[in-house]
Amino acid sequence: MKKKLFLLGICATLFITGCSLSDSVTNTIKNAAGTTSQPANDRKPSPTPATKETNLALGKKGTVGDWTIQIKKFTVKRKIKASKYRYYDAGKGNYYIYFQVSARNNGKKAAQFLPRIGYENKVISATLYYKKDYEYQPTELLGYDKDLTTESIGALTTKSGIVAFKIPKKVAKAKKSELSLKIGTKNEHIVYSLK
């Protein structure tokens, strides 16, 4: 019985010693790394950058980051004609709304306009809004030389073309005042009113 109590006492002592050692070891490591543990309530959240939004009418130029962008006009059609024998069909119950766009890369190296992937605060993206609640992303018209989606534009170079969105018939028939086009990054963008 004495042996069991003795072993139990040694185990308890080692356990308590181990717990206190692990706390001191943890604090030593944090101090060596230059961080100290502080309660979660004392930590200050990093400030979120302010959003810069510019509202423009069609035809006006705006600047976002290294890009100067001008949305000249838009067209709503079921098909986009690519050549005499080739066209893009939106499919049953759908339409295309496509914008005439001019984009100038003011940066020091070539960059993609409206790339498929990238950080939301680094790359230019476009979103069509219907009633400010419904969102549509650009539809890449593969093989169409006038499509600016994912187009590489050289430094100090301007390209003109179209950016198309596939939308349902209800959105295609909506009032112009219910539609808007946002182009830019999450924190800096231009909103074109289609009125």
C-alpha cells in the first residue's frame, strides 16, 4: 500500500512540475521570438483600408490602380457575331449584355485585364449588378479577338474591345436604372450607372 501511495505521489509531483515547466518554457519561447502573450481582449484589430468608390456615367473615364478605364456603351443581344459564319449564342432563356470598353495599362509591365484568378485587392475584376442584389461575372468568349477578358495589355498601352456577361431574360428586359457595372478591386472601384 505504501508503494502505491509513494508512486501516486511521484506521479502527481511530476505532473505538477511538468505543467509549470511547460508554461515557463512557452513564455520563454514567446519572449525569444519577440511576442508576449496577451489576452485576446487587449489585442487591437488591424485597421481595414477605406473603400474608394467612384460613380461615373457611361462614356466617362476613371482610374483604378494602374488602369484607366472607359465604358463607352452597352448592347443586349441573344447572339454576339464573331465573324461571317461564327457567333456566340447565349442559350435558351438567356441574353448577353456586352460593354464597349477601353483599358489603358499605366503600369511599368504588362498585366492581364480582368484575369480569372488573383487577390481581390490586387487584380481588376468586373461585376454586373441587377437591383444591387444579383451579381453576374464576365463570360469569356474563347477565341474572340475583341474580348478583353484575360487580355494581356502591355505597359503604357491601350486596348479596346468588349466585356460580355450572360444574363437571364428578366435581367435583359430590366430598366436601365436597375443595372450597374462595378469594375476595379475590392477596395478601389468604379461604378458605372447604365441609365
